[in-house]
Amino acid sequence: MTKQQLKVYQYIVEYVRKERLSPTYDEIRKECNISSVSGTYVVVKELIRKGLMEKVGRPQDSRQLRPVIDKRWID
């Protein structure tokens, strides 16, 4: 995982934990200092490919990301 992917992943996990919904791609972009929403999409797409995130809900929803919790990570 790259530093940028880790930063995005940690931001999404913390945001979901606090707000009970996922951040928008633009919120991720701003918080993680990514230059464009399309750049954010590329990072998130890679997290999904790696099995760390999943999209839930309707495709047109702006808040559809959910971290995948692997029970092996929980003590």
C-alpha cells in the first residue's frame, strides 16, 4: 500500500467511525491533498481492488464507500 493509499484508507475509516457514513470523493480529495477528484477515484479504486473498501448502495450515491473489516485484524 502506498502512503497516499494508507492516508486515504485511514481517513475513510475514521470518517465512517465518527459520522456513520462515508465521505464524498471531494471531501477525501481535500483532506488528503489530492489534486483532483479523478485522482481520488484512482486511489479509492485501488483500495477496492485490494479488498480494503467496498461500494454499497446505488451507483449514483455520493457516499457509498465502506471499509472492509477483516476479523483477523481484530483482537
